[in-house]
Amino acid sequence: MAGFRQASNHFFRQFLWDGCVKVRALEPEQYQRAGELLDREHYLGDVPQGRQLLQAVEYAGQWVALLDWGPATWKLADREEWIGWTPQQKGAFEVHSG
């Protein structure tokens, strides 16, 4: 399993770094569209309470995913271990995404 995680993590990073996929924070005027998509596509719908950051993942200029960050997402040890983040890398992520 560790080999798969390492390979998939490498693939994901390479995919992002090649510029195929872009992740960016949404502008306030895009929140309504995002909320409509979340209501339609996510089993929980749009749950903006506690939202701290809403990001779009874009491929070829189209939204392919939404990332909805709340307070609990800043400290998920299992996620950080799976990704392989060191405390320094996690700190750099928080600075760039905030």
C-alpha cells in the first residue's frame, strides 16, 4: 500500500505541476454558482456554516471539483501522514492557501 500511495502522490504532484490542473480561491461573486453545484452534486448540499475557504479545481478552464475548507480541515493527522507532509511543509501549505 505504501508504494501505491507514493506513486499516486507523485502522479498527483506531477499533474498539478505540469499546469494541467489549477486550484484557486473563488471570488465572492462565484459563491452562488458553487453553492448551486454543491446543492445539486454533493450528498450534504451546500453547507456554508464555518466555511473559511472555497476553492475551484480547474481543468481546461472548467471547474472539475470544489474544495470547501472549514476549521476541522486544518489539522487532520491521517491526511497529513498519507500525503507525507512534514510539519514544515504543512506550515507552508497553510501560508499559501490562507
